[in-house]
Amino acid sequence: MADPAGPDPTEPIVRPAPHRWLWYAFGGSLPKRHRGWVLYDTTTGTWWLRHLARTVVQLAVPILLIMTLLPASWGLRAACAGGGLALALFYSLAYMPESVENRVVKVGYPAGTATVHRERAGHLREQRESERRRAAAAARRAARYRDRHGR
């Protein structure tokens, strides 16, 4: 069975070249051949870390400009850059699901696709964990039974 957190099994996962990834990180759209990768990128278990990485890449330019061009002491420059980074990360986290869905829509998937894939993957993870806990509990009960009855 295919991993529901990933793209459709018929769609290949073609990772973009570094220059295309930078374009993608800044909000640009990728060619259709990267559709599967975009869905994978937005639904894998580390989707939220990937989102934060894209945000930090976007913020690198203004932070660099602040640190080099602001006519102030290095402490004030660092404080401005740090405050801007903190505020930008706060907003990025607040609108993370919407931003990720927008990336998926840009490559042609219907709105809500990434959320559905992540929820389905979470449900399957919960089922596997539940089955694992049940099997462990059954093994403990069987061991107690063997200890009590000497079998």
C-alpha cells in the first residue's frame, strides 16, 4: 500500500534543482514534473520543518540587508534583525497550513489536498501505534499467565 502522506503512486517524485528550489522557497511555482515532489514536500512527516526552512531562506535577504546597510551599532542591527526574524517566524507559523496549501494548489492539486494527506497519514500512524500497544499488552498478559500457571 502506498504511503498516504506522499504523492500519488503514479506520480514520480522529482526533486527540483537548487536554483528551482530557491525560486520555490521564495514563493515561485515549479514545473509540472515536480508536482509529486511538492505534494511530498508539503505532506511528509517533516513538512513543518521544511516550511520553516523555506521561511528562513526568505528572511535571509532582509536580515543580510539590515546587518550590512543599517547605519547603527552592531548590537542594534542584531536586535532589529532578531526582532524581525522572531516576528516573521511567528506569522509564518500562524499561517503555515494555508501557505502550504497554496503551494500545493499552485502545482494543480485541489485545495485541501495536503491537509487530507497529512490527516490520513496521522490516522494510519495512530492505527499502527494502537496495534503495537495491543500486541505488547497481549504479550504481557500471556507472560503473566505463563508465570502464574507454570506453562
